[in-house]
Amino acid sequence: MSVSDISPVSRLALMRKFVVLMTVLASVAVACASDSTKLPKKYSEWLKKDAGYIITNEEKATFKLLNTDEARDKFIEHFWEIRNPNPGAPTNSYREEHYERLQYASDHFGKFGDGWNTDMGHIYITLGPPQQKARYVAQSGVRGMEMWFYSSSHPALPPFFYIVFWEKDMGDFRLYSPYMDGPNKLVTGIQAEQGRKQSYLQIDHLLGREVARTTLSLLPSEPVDTVNADSTLLSDLMLGTIRDLANHPFTVEALKLRQALSEDVTHRVILPGDLLNVVCAPLRDSHGDIRLHYAIRLPQPEDFAVAQADQRFYYSLDTMVRVLGADGKELFNREQKLSRYMSKADLESLKGKPVMYQGWVPLAPGKYTMKFLFTNLLTKTSFPAERQITIPDVRKQDFVVTDPVPFSQADAVDPAKAEFLPFTGGGIRFRPYVAKELALVQGQDLKFFYQIWRRQTGTSSNADSKLMVDYAYGRPSYSGSAKNLHEELATNQFDPYGSMVNGKKIDTTELGAGNYRLTVSVTDPATQQKLFSTTSFQIGAESSPADVWQIDDEGLQEYVTSGQADFDRGVVFLANKDQQAALGAFQQALRHDPNHERARARLADYYFQQKDFAKVVELFAHQEVTSKTEDGTILAVADSLDRTGRSSQAAELLETALKVKTPTGPLYLALATYYQHSGKPDRAEAFQNKGRALLNETGGKAEEQ
């Protein structure tokens, strides 16, 4: 359950709408509120208990200003609706799951039903049930502990982490901080007085190495100092994020976009999902990377509207493509808004032609759900569609044959543009048929193309080796109707990355009316491996539209050159647990754009996990920290500087960061550590006091209303 699961629509426009809306809400609230407004118990309890951990500060301030029960009830209704994964549906799965968590926490943690207001309750309500849980009862020399393990898709949190609770008194479990508490908080007796190292060794002896390691870092991938039993502030930074997850920029932005989208949707007609025609084809580019090319076509020409202004014609559309992983969680999305003027002659030439929009998104081997939304902004009409996609992994077999893609036209393209265009391979741009089922008239050629992938071996192909290809087509329900064509493909046609585009034209003059199936089979004589791919078509009185109004995603070149396409591909690799491939994608993104903050952060995290501190430092050797640099990345770079003997530079880095970012407890405490290492105890003490004060401010229980 996450508000970050919503797919954003046009960000700038929607953000502006949200700002206007919140300004109106605030002004109305101020106008109708009295200076001494005190919430009735029902609403005070809702604000403190029901919504305490998920309401934003801005929402809370607005709610407190309302002075009628009717206004409060409408606010609460709206509060849940903008968090509803399916706005307008009879049920709200977000609200239902939240109250299930709230009830469980109240019943199982704390005493007298107040478990929701305990540290365990806070974490459970915010993050949900852990994937794994381990309980360690108190024994001689060590306190009782409970460890929860989470995997998270929230962009503000690590993908995997632990939460540790320690038993202060009988049944009273408190949230554990590796830096602020340390292992000595978890042991009893003389070891607790002898410092972190002896306490760590005590836990290691009694509970094992994995538990002891977790007391130093809640992040399984973070390098830990088991020699001195010291902790970095990365775990505390994560705990601070969880405590105030409702107000994290990622969460707030997602809510703003939901709010603006809900406004927009009230003025938009969303048609059934079976109207939009979609064709998808995975193709490898000239570098061996996989892209899912797609073409979406409106059912009828009249489904697309054109307007006139200042004696000129224009159209305005918005397309959204969402990529969901095998677990149904969104990996990334790509939205493009396009408005263009047209001459009268252009309009006349396009009249009566259905609109087809083409683009592509980067993918990797795996299973995905693709969600498309094509919106005509002039009529506020949206056409949705959904497709299940499986991308084969050529590394697990000798070669792959993609499904045939029927096309109506093929043209040579400028080599400088070929890298960015949809449905382009081998220097040829194909115009695919986009229909629920391809229809041809008798005598109309069936033209199609496909790609063959093979594993990259690093060696050139034998000039004499060939692949055997057979094309079998016929009517499945009529025995003896099958026809077969055979050809041989020289393997030296594979490009350096192991891809080959091949096309074929089949004469349909002798085919009678009916439904047909085409099977492409490719055999490698050297290994005797044989693979198939198929497509269907029909011969009838009318053919599928070939003359279309073609519109392309015009931002694809920038998508590539900005590094964002490689970054999105890296995110996909990470979701598929292919860390090495993700590393290469993030490196490529940074080569395209040396200022790509998110790619740099991903690389810094990886190198830090591998204890390659010199590479972490190198990433930021010529790059300034900005307001967009994540706190976790800053702490990793500073710690890497310190570990490579440059404590003074670590302190300088944090001083710079505190000038451009909002100060946080972990940043102050880290700065104190590096000043201590640099021999400046006075400055270290000053920043340590600031850091602890900030952490104490955000570490309390639910706020009293």
C-alpha cells in the first residue's frame, strides 16, 4: 500500500492545479475558523490516531482550521479518496488496509489497546507487516529484542532493511538506533558499561554474527566496522524517513499528483479498455539493449479531434505508458504531451485516417504489465489499454526469435535518426499494422519482419555457417491447407551485439477467405536447437487500415541523450535482481549526462556496498552537492572520504551540504564525527548537540492534538 504507486500525469500543470486548490482550501478554512477552535473528540481522535502517521503537515494544518463538522467530514472523505488506488470505486483498498494495520497494532502492541501509539505500532501502521520476524527473549547478559525484515518499493526507502526493537521493560519494546543507542543499549551487566565493542562481542557470542551485525547497521548491504563496532548514520537517516514518511517529498508529490489527477479525471471521459488497438514488439537496438516498441491506434478517425484558432488548426494529446514489474508494482513511467499546429492542406491530407502513435520504452528480460493511456486533450477523452509482456532471456538459450510484426510500409531512414525511431532495425523504419487481428484482402501481400537474437560470444561468426528458416502458414481448422517456404540465413549477418533483422513477403493470391496462422521456425544446424514464433491473420473482404495519421514520440532522442532511458533500464534490471547489468546502465546514464543525480546516487550506493570507497569519492570529485542530492548519498560519500583518510574533506562536504539542504540530525551528527576525527572536538560537540536535538524532535510518539 503506497501512494507512490500512482502514475503521474503532466507534472507541471497538475502541480499548478494543486497549489491553486490548496490555496483556496486554506483561505476558505481561515475565513471560517475561529481563533480558539478546538476539535471535538471524534475528530481529534481521527487526527491523532486514525490518520496520525499518514497525514501530511499541510493537510493537518488545513483540517485544524475547519470549524464545522460538515467541513471536517468532507475533508476526511476527500482524504481517503485521494489515496484510493482506484478513485471512484465502491471500496477503498488503501483505507481498508490502513484500518486493518491500525487494529492489529492496537491489539498486539502496548497495553489497553494503545498499541498504535507505540514504536512497534508506528512502524507496523506505516510499513505494514514485515516479510520476516525474529524474537529473541531476554537472557543473562542481553535484553529481549525483536527484528523485523522488510522489502520496500517506496522510492524514499532502501529496497531491503531491518527494524530492531529492544525491550526496555517487560513488554515495553522501543525502536533501536544503531548510532544513537548502539549495541551497549542491548546488553546488561558489565559489558554495557565497557562500550560498544564489548557489547557487540557479547551479542555476537550469545545471539550470533547476523544479529550482532544488524545492531551496527539496519541495512544488509552497508559495510560495517566490526573491529571497532562503530555505526554510520545511514540507518538513522532511514529511521528518520520512516518516522515522517507522510511528509517525505516523494510522498507529498505523489499526493499532489493524485489530487490534481482526481480534478482532471472529473472532466475526462475514460472509455472501455478494449477500444484502443495496441501492438508491442521487443527489439534489440544497435548496442544490444532491449526496447519494447509499441504502436497504439484509435478505433476510428472521428475519435481524434482537431481544433481551430487564429485561422490555424491544431491538435493536443497526452500519452502515458506505465511499466509494472511481475509483482504489479510500477517500475517507471513515460508521459509525453504533444500539441502541434497544422496547415489546412495538412489537415485535408489526413482527413479520414485513423491516428496511430508510436514510441518505445527500455526493458530487460522478464515479465511485465504495460498500461497505456491515450488522451485527446481537446475532447478530454481517454483510451486505456493493458498488455502482458514477456521478454525472453537469450543468455539462457542459444538464440531467440521474436514474434513476426506485420507491416504495411518499410523505408530507409537517416542513420543519425535510426537510433531513436520506433520500429526501426537494420536502418529500416517499419510501419506496423495495428489491429486486434490483421485483415488482408486476397492477393494483398503479407509482409512482416522479426528479429533473431543470440548470445554475445565476442567472436565473429563462421562465414559459412547458416540458420535454417521455415515459414509455414495455413488455416488451422483445415487439414492439408498448410504451405511452407524455406530459406537460409548466413550468420555473418548478425551485428556485433548478436542481433539480426529479417523480413519476408508472402503472396496471398491463392489463399481463400478465412483465418490463418503463420509460424516462423528457425533451426541452428550446429546445435539442432529449433525455436518458433507465430502470428495470425485473416483473408476477407476488407483489409486493416494501412494509411494512417502517424504521430511519433518526439522526445525519444532527448530520452536517450539525457541518460534517462538508461536510468530507467537500470531500474528494471534492479527489479529483476540483475545488479551488474543495472550498474552498467547507470554508468551509461552518467556518461550521457554527467549531472544525472539519480544515476550518480545509485552508483554511489553500489560502490559503497562493495566497500570501494575510492570509487564513491571519484564519483563526486568534480561534482558539487546540490539540494537534490539525497542525504543517504551525501553520508556515503562523506564516510568514504573519512575511510580513505580524508576526514577534513568529509567535514567540508557536509558543511557544503548543510548550506544547500534542510539540516537533519544525521547530517549534523556525521559532521560532528568527522570534526572529531579531524581533531576539532569543540566543533564536534556543537554539531553533535544540534544533531541529537533534531533527532529527539522527530523521534517521539504520535503528536498530541
